[in-house]
Amino acid sequence: LVRVCLQPPQIAAENTNDNLPGYVSKPASAPARSTWYAEPTKVFDDFYFVGGKIHSAWALTTSEGIILFDTIFPYNSDELIVGGLKKLGLDPTSIKYVLVTHGHGDHIGGAEMLQREFGAKVVMGAPDWDMVEKYPNRFKTMAPKREIVATDGMKITLGGKTVTLWLTPGHTRGTFAFTTTVLDRGRPVNIVSSA
């Protein structure tokens, strides 16, 4: 499953746009469901796809709850992530961590909702936390409260499973990739993902 971020990279110059996104100011202008909806699916024994046709979100299950990777847009995160987890027989109230690999609207969109509704702890790179705070209008309804700042080599451990974060600035200044081990019919498999 390959998904991309459609936001322009911010390698050299910071995007100083603080305009309220159209899909926030005029929810009826959000893309039609048929353009973004995809069925959730179990990829490994403990790793699930809960993203859409274009953008990805992943859930790692542990004995103590779920670690979620990215949160799509605010207009579709409830259906794709919360609804997707339920369709897969997983309980969204068990989301303990939300790892936002970078602060673009198509990755951070549902983070505030998941933090508010389920008490999930949000993890994001320091420059992207700063960007979200600096441009409050652009991130209106998407901006979670600042919680955990990702650092290079940081380990997020839950229920005996560990996700390691690797700072990979470029797409945004706070972008990070992650590595973890999942199970494929009981056999450990190492996975690597980048934003």
C-alpha cells in the first residue's frame, strides 16, 4: 500500500500561509467520499491500514492499546480511522499514542479529535509543533495540544512493542520516520516507514 503526502515540501523556505483551509471554513467543499474512501485492512497480525485512497494511517495493536501513525484530514479521519478501527473489530478508545510523522493537514488532520475524544498522547517533531502554534488559522480544528516532542532515536513503548522514531527533516522541518517490529503469522518482521 503506497500513499503520498500531496503537500509541497518545505525544505528551503517555510510556508507562511495561515489561511483557513476551505474544507474547514466550508465543510461542504471537502472532496467527495468516493475520491478518498478505502476499506480498512489487516496487513500483519498486529498492524492495520486505516487510511484512504491517497493518504495513509496505520494502527499497531499491543496488549495495552493502539499506537496510531498519522491521522489524515479532519473531514475524513473520523470515518477512516475511528470507523476503520471499528470495522476491523478494534476499539478506538484504546488508542494510546498518535504519532504525527509531519505537520501537514493530511497527516495531522484528526490528531486534535483523537486527543480530545480518546485521550491519546500526540507525538510530533519540535519544528512541526512550533509551526502548528505559529499558524493557528491554518491548523484550526486540527491542532492538538502540545504533548510529546519527538527526538532522534526516541522509543515509544506500549504493551511490549517498541516504535523507534528517526528524525528525517526535509518534507517539513519536524518530519520523522519510524521503525518497529510486527508479526506476520507469528513471525517477527521489521518494518520501516517514512513520511
